[in-house]
Amino acid sequence: MQKYFHIIFFTLFFTLLVVCGLVTPAIATESTFSTRIATVDVRFLLKNSPQSNIATEQLKKRFQHREKELESEIASIQQLDNELRQMTPDLSQDEIIRRKRELRDKRRSHSRVVEDYREDLRLARNTALEDVQKTVFEAIDDVREKEGIDVVIQDYVSASKRSSITDKVLIHLQMLLEESKVE
């Protein structure tokens, strides 16, 4: 029995050495390839990219007229309310009730218009944000390819400035904007 134990032990041991000998070069070969990892601050890019600034300005211009109309309408409603308060002693009960009803209807109508305005603004803002996000993510991928980076991490706890490609992406976004102006 001991005779076979030594044979089995040496066979297993030799097999283990062979397997380790074959695996070790494969591991060493894979570890010689370096993986380039970079970080990017997407929030910063979404807030500070020229595309984001342009989208914000376009939204302001698009909705500025409606906002002024709403402000004018609220001023008109406040003026009617003030007039009603001042004239209440001189008006009949029926006239007071009629004017209060008219004022209430104008406030309701204004509330509906404000709600529609907010909904339109929210939808326009979301659409603009989607467009900017798409452009930013494409720019990140362009810089990743150009720099030969394998992985870009956007949500991280801490990273050195050396690993960040945020500035490079911002420059790339500015170049994309300039190119689009030329075309």
C-alpha cells in the first residue's frame, strides 16, 4: 500500500507542477498588458460644456415671451383684486359677487396656463438635456478612443487629477462646437 501511495503522491505532485508551470506563463503574459483607466466628471461637463450653455440660452429665448405674458397676467389679476378691495364699499352685493367670481375665474385660468407653461418648459428642458448628454457621452467615447483608454469611470469616490480626462473632453466639446459653426 505504501508503495502505491508514493507513486500516486508523486504523480499528483508532478501533475500539479506541470499545471502550475502552464498556468504561470499565461498569467504573466496577460499581466504584461496594461489596462488604461480614466475618470470623467460628467456632471461638470453637463453643467459647463458649451453645448449646455447654448441649450440653456436657447431655452431662455424660447420661453422668455411666455414668461413675460404670465407676469403681465398676474399683475393684471393683482390690479383687479386691488380695485375690487378699494371699490367694495361703493358696490352692490351683486356686483361684488360678480367681480369676485370673475377674479376667481381669471386666477383659475392663469393657474392652468402656468401649469401648461411649466409642463412645456419641463419637456423642452428634458429634451435639451438628452441632446447634451448624448453629445457629452459621444465626446467622452471619442477622447477615450483617441487617448487609447480602455475604461472610463464616471462615478467614483476619489481619483487623482492625472487620471481625469474631463478637461480633454471639454476641449473636445469646444472643438465640436466650433466645427459645427463652420459647417
